[in-house]
Amino acid sequence: NNSAIPPDPNQVDLSAAERCSILDANYCLFPWPSDYYTRADDSTPTGRRVSIAQASLPTNRASQPIDPAEWNRNDGFSPNQTLMARVPDLDLTRSGAVRITDLSAYQDADAPILLLDAETGERQLIWAELDASVEQDANRALLIRPARQLQKGRRYIAVLRNLRDSSGERLQAGDAFRIYRDRVATEREGIEDRRAEMEGLFATLEGHGIERDDLYLAWSFTTASRANTTERLLHVRDQATASLGGNAPAFQIVETEDYQNDDPDLAGFDAEIARVIRGTFTVPNFLDTDSGGPGSGFFYADLPDDGLPDRMNAGTNTLTADFTCRVPYAALSGQTTANAQASDVTPARPSLYGHGLLGSRSEVGAGNVDDMANTHNMMFCATDWIGFASADVPVAINAFQNFSAMPPFFDRTQQGVLNFEFLARALESGTGLGSDPAFRVDGVPVFDNDEIFYDGNSQGGILGGAFMGITQTVNRGVLGVPGMNYSLLLRRSVDFAPFAAYFAGVAPGGNGLPPATGGYANELDRTFLLSFLQMLWDRAEGSGYAAHIASNPLPNTPTHEVLLHVAFGDHQVSIWSADLLARTIGARLRTPALIQGRHPDTNPFVELPTIDDPQSYDGSAIVYWDNGPVQQDGEGNVVAGTAPPPITNTPPTEPAFGVDPHAFPRADDNAQQQKSDFLRADGTFSDTCGNNPCTVRGFTP
């Protein structure tokens, strides 16, 4: 016992005990996540069903409550969930908690913050941090982050023990928890209702060597099952592809543009691309509007009542998706389309291209993509990540102000992943795009449809994780500057700032954007809501599918191999999320990974296995690309280099953290060669950096 004065049961507030856990008196939904917010349900794989009362959730500035219905369809919490509790006066350093600067400390015998597999007692790789994104100490939550995705459909126990304040004094647990821990008898129904549950928890912990007298707080939660997380996207994929009957998706060529490469002073010159082809293709539409436009959510028919998306119009509805393909001169042995003959055609390797944050398919025309295409004879084709494209910006802005509008955002994103699969099938099929004269020169196809690949950057590296987890068409892909788990990413990204203003309800508007009309005023509410959101985001981003890319494949899905290219110190996609992705996939680390001393962790890359023999390795890999330390001119201005990322949940900003290296790997010759070697039918990992760390922009260690 850490207090000489026993707790008074009458001082425990039970006024909201039916909808709020009483274990943390500081915030209704804390500690989070918790099986307290589930109910028994024998119909689910986990035997649980999330059950969160609307009254327990925050209300926005416009007094709009959050409808929890879609969250309550889950049979558990995210395997990437950020755990949260309020621990006033906590000092993580004095307590000796595992930090992002020493992940290996999670195995310390006396580690004060633990996450355990409830069945086996196995410790999970985590780190703890205090929320640095808030201004008020009263809103500063303890955040516990998985550094490797938890298993789906498992029960876990969070343990806080022997915590200390800034003077090194041991913190006293809250009254409600002490009543259970110290076996204080009460006659209060709201307390005694949980007595048996808590005794079971203490017994489990003691079986795993955790003494109840040391505890400050402990609670358990169950992660959502694989089926519950992935069933919607797999269902729409399987239903849609079955409708093809083995044929190519219907498509239409809208326009072609041919270029010449002999005189840069003439109109129509392009140094690398011979032909651009734009068109449309037809995809079964599982959304609730005929066009499947921004703001559309999944359509659910009354029958069959299986909880899975359906198609309107008696199951016949379709939508039209746009595509752009770019044929390099290399596919024509350097000739233009006007001059090329059949003997000049050297069919290109076709690859999908995944665009960046809230962008569009037009990014397939970026200089680095064209350079990759012509240097390595690849034809890149792109469609929009609908749901997460430029047209969806107003929907995202509205959803961050009113979380009841969030579910359709993720539904349309899943439809967008299906669209990518259909574009891949249009490229693969013998009756698909390659059969059209637009993709032929002198009657010969300009690309080889034997194998289709994937290459995406930024958002294309994040959503690409979902695509590579479900595709039946693409076997090998590159995820450029990638990550997963948006609840981890957002506050560590400079890109979140404009959305954060709407989230807080303080955006003034301007530049074509409206002023905020909702948003959440309380800082602690916003911190909670980001974790809460991950329960739905898993359905639509790499976090829900990464564990099934290279092993443990999803039903009717092959295994895949992926190459991860990470920009060290990336200002937009946190390296911590890239490591999380790599550990979850089982990718191996290319070494030496960084210039010596650059990584903030005293023991970098904990539990990321390395590539032992680059000459023979052909599995999934993670490669860091280093821009070198920050360099300044004589006046103190940053002219080159990137600092290590902050160790807090805040973004690295210029100039304090140097130059943002986000776009550098994709433009580097060595990185492009490595991607090219990987994206082949017989592709393999190639170490293009010799015995040195991989660097960009000509930096030499």
C-alpha cells in the first residue's frame, strides 16, 4: 500500500458509473481503451462488442454529439491504439519509464509502465510520453504507444506501477483503484459491481509476476479481430472482382498526347515521356450515392442483413474512375511514337503510382516519377485515392469539426483502394488497356502485362500498405516515405496544422476555405479523439493490413513483398511510424542504416532484424535515406541537412529541424536503382549504397 490513509468509498463519484469508468476520476473515458467499454457478444470472433454511450463522448463547439454507432460495430479496439490515462504530477524520467529514446527499456525488470499479453504475460514493445501537444497541464495525458502492432483479437493488460513525481516521491493511486487494490470493503453497488472483474485482473497480473501492492493503475482491453477490421474491404474486393467474370474492367480512352524529344524549344517537347494516355474505367460502386462522390459512405441494403457493404440499384451500381498512364521513350528505344516501329518497342514494366496527401493522379507526372520511368523503362499509371484525394478536402475539414461525419470518409477511402485494384486488373488483363491502340505502337503493346507493380509516396506509402495487404494482382511494391497509424502520425506531421485548426474550431478561413463552425474546444478531448478515430481508420489505412502483407495473408490473398524507403527526420511522415510499419510487416533493416550518432534512441532500431546478406536477400526491407546533419551559412541560415526528429508528439519544423527531406529519396539515383531492382518479376533487394549509410542529395558521411 502506498498510502497510510485508506480511501473513503463515499468520496468516489458514481454519478456516471454506468457510462464512465470510475478508475480514473480525471476523464470519463480514461483509462483508455478499456473492456469496460465493451459488452459480451457471442456472435463476434472476440466474444466482445464495443459499447460506448453517446453521452460519454465529447460534444463539439456547436453542441453536436458524436454518434458512436460505427465504432460500436467493432469487436474490440485498434491493435495500434494509443493507451491513455491522466496521472497528475507524473515524471516519466524519475519513474524510469520506457521512452522513445530507449525502447529497449521496456524489458527492464522494474519497468513502471508495461503492456502485457493477458494470456502469456509477454511484454509488448511500447514507449510512454506525456502529451506535449497541449498547453494546459490539466489536459496533459499519459500516452502509451505500441512500437509494434499488437495482435488482432487478443486481450492485453496495461500496468502502471511505482510511478514518481518530479521530486522522486511515489505517486498515490486514485481512490477507486485503491479500493479494489487494497481490498477495501464497501456497500456501494457501483463499486462492488466491478469487484470480481478487478480481482480477476489482479490474479492474472500476480500470475505474471506483477504484485498488486505496487500498482498505481491497471486495466485490460481487447483488440479487434482480423475479420472485424478487414471484412468490409475484403467483401467489396471479392464481390467486385467476381462481377468481372475473369474479364478486364470496362474502360474508355479519353485522350492521348504524344511528345517529341529532339528540340526543347518546340511546343510538345518532353525529355522523358513519349505518350500520356488519359481515360476512365468502371468499378462496382459500394457507396450510397450514384457517383460515389466526396462524402459518400458505404451503402447497406436491408437484405442481406450481414453488416457488409452492398450496391445500390439491386446490386448493379457502378462508378467511373479516372486514370492517367505515362509511356517513357525507353519503351520505344528512345524513339517518339511518330517514328517508332515494332522493332523499337521494348515493353515497359507497368506500375501503379499512389499519390500524396489529399492529392490527385496528376502527381504521376512529377519529375522524379518521369525520371524513374524513362531511366528504368517503367510505365506508371495512376488513379485518385478517392476518399483521400483533393476533392475530399472539404469532407475532411467538416469531419474534424464533427466526428459523426467521420465514418463516410473511411468508407470512400476503402472504395478508393478497390479502384486501385481494378486499375491493376485493367493493366494485367489481355483484354484490358494493353489491347487498345493507345497502348500500342505499330501494333505492339508498349508495356508487358505479365506482372504489375506498385509504387507510392507519402500518403501513397501509407494507403499503399492497405492496398498491398489486399491486392490479388500486385505481388511487389515500394512504399515511399511511409508509415501507418494516423493517430500516431498526425501530431508529428507539419501537414496536420491546417486541419488541427479546424479540429480545435479556431480556423479563421480564407484561401477558399470556410471558417470553422464546429471543432472541439477541450485539448484533452482532442487527444482522446485521435486515438478513438484509429478504431475506424484501421479499416482504410495500412495499419489494418500491414500484418498480412508478407505473412499471415488475408483470405483469398497471396503474400507480397514491399520495400520501404524512409527519409530520416521526415517532417511529414514520422520515422517512428515507419519503424512501426516495418516491425509489423516483418521487414528487415538495411545496415548501416544511418550516419553514426544520428538516431535519438541510445539503442537504435530495437527489434528490427537486419539484412544479413544483401546479395541473397529478396524479402521485404526497410531502408533509411539520410540527408546529413544540419548545415548553416555564415549568418546562421540553414542551407542543408536535417536534424533528428523531436522525441515529443510534435512536428519537426523548419528551420529548427533543418530541411524537410520528405521528397529526397524518390529523386535519388541510388534509391531509384534499388526500387527498379525490387520491382521485377524476379525482383530482389539490392544494396546500392555499398558499405556506407544510404544518403541523398550527394551527401557524403
